[in-house]
Amino acid sequence: MSARTAARRDPTERRDELLDAALRVATRHGLVGLSPAGVAQESGRSKALVFHYFGSTDGLRRAVARVAIDDLDAQVHAPEDVPAAQRPALVARRFLDAVTGRAPVWRDVWRGTLAADAETAAALEAVRRALVERMARAASDAGFDPSPRAATLARGWVALVETVTAQWLDQDGPGPLGRADVESLAVQSLAVLVPEVPADLGRRLTAVARAAARPDASR
């Protein structure tokens, strides 16, 4: 692209170009390894231009984290035509697809690289809240209005899945758990909700959890 062509691009296009470059860098090196200088080199633009659009290194990292968070939010949905018993496994698979697709970014998010950033924290909380709300709607469709205890437990389950996934990503090289194990654990752990739901729904949750068990889980 010539300098003249680049100059004709509107600000949104220029920012998107720089953000794409930042995503490539962060996908290789994580948020900690992301810098305006690295994005300038990756994009062939000036460091001053990167600062112009993102303000600071933290602003650049925030923008990349927001893309990863928005991608995750878009993934953790199960189509209405998927049978209810199959939805937890599908959501777990899509959750891990989104996370592993940008593993270095998520590793740094969960390590707290942007822990002090209110905007990133709010975006993460919105995804968690939306997931709990979808769980509540599914329960409502099954004829159960979740109690405050059940809703709190559902939030705890979301936190548990995040923690397990973060620990798995943090493994130094091949560890004792593979991705299939993490997917299985995410679905199996839905059993924690059983004491707070009606017996019929509890039986269905138990069946879903048992179906997700890995053949060698007891070894």
C-alpha cells in the first residue's frame, strides 16, 4: 500500500489496521509482550500513530483484551435448535475454542495484567453476568425460577470454570490435563447446582454431568 493510499484511509480503518497488527503480536506474545513499538513494526506504521489511536501501552492492551472478551461472549451461546442436554458441552467447547484461539492473551488477562483497568473488568463481568442470565433462562424454560441461592451458585460455577481453564493454560508445557479433560470438568462440575434445583431438573443435570465424564477420570 502506498503512502498516498494509506493517507486516504479514514481513522476507523487506520485504527482497525493497527488493532489487527496488535492482535497478531498479542496472540504470539501475550499482553505483557505487547507494546506500541512492536505494533508499529508489525504494521509498518509509526509508533506515534499507534499512540495516537490507543493513547498508551495500557490503552493498546485494553483494546486487544476487549476484542478477546467480545469474541468469547459471541462464542458462548448454544443455538435454540440444539437439544438442552447437549448445550452445556457445546458451550464448554466454544468457550475453550475462544480461549485457546488467543491463549497468550487470556493467560495474561487471568494473571491480572489488566487487573486495575476498570473497563476490562467491567467487560469481563458483563460476559459472566450474561452467561448466568442464559443459565437462568434455560432453567426458566425447564419450569424453574432460580432462587438467589441457585443464582449465586451459578456465578460460582462460572468462576470455577474460569479458574480451572486459567490453571490449565498456565501449565508449563504438556501437563497432566488435556483440553478434553478441561471440557469434561467444566460440564461435570454443573453437578454443583443439583442441590438447589428441583428433583427433575437435578436428574437431568446429573445425567449431563455423568455423560461428560472421561473414561479414565477415576484413575
